[in-house]
Amino acid sequence: MIINIIDYLKERPVAVKFSCYISVAIMLVWSIAGVDKHHAHTWAEMYIPGFWSLFGLAACIVLIFFARWFGKSGIMTREDYYDN
């Protein structure tokens, strides 16, 4: 079942990208209009719309690049490593 869903999404990359953009826009609008900022802990929470959404996105990007670098620096090995 999950394979069918993945195949369905692979066949429609434009729709997936568009739905992701719509989701980000909805979260940004909700962050601007629906979140109470009277009890913000930091300056960024108070004055940057969607700060935590942007912070989470940046953290994910950094994590992906770090994991890619870390994997290429020595964790990844050839496929026949255990055969020898």
C-alpha cells in the first residue's frame, strides 16, 4: 500500500511541490494571524513572522548537509565490505 502511494507521488512531482508550497503558505499565514505573541520569549518570536517555521526549515537543511558530509567522510563504504 505505501509503495503505491510513493509511486503515485513520484509520478506527480509538480503537484507534490505545489502542495508543499501551499502548506508552507498556510503555516505562515497562521503564524502571522493566529499565534498570540504577547508571551514571546525572544525578540525573533515577536517580530519575525513564521520564525519557528523558518528556524525548523533551516535546521533541517543544515542536518541534511551535515549528514551527507558525514556519510561521505567515512561512514559509507563499498557494498562488498563484508564479503572480503
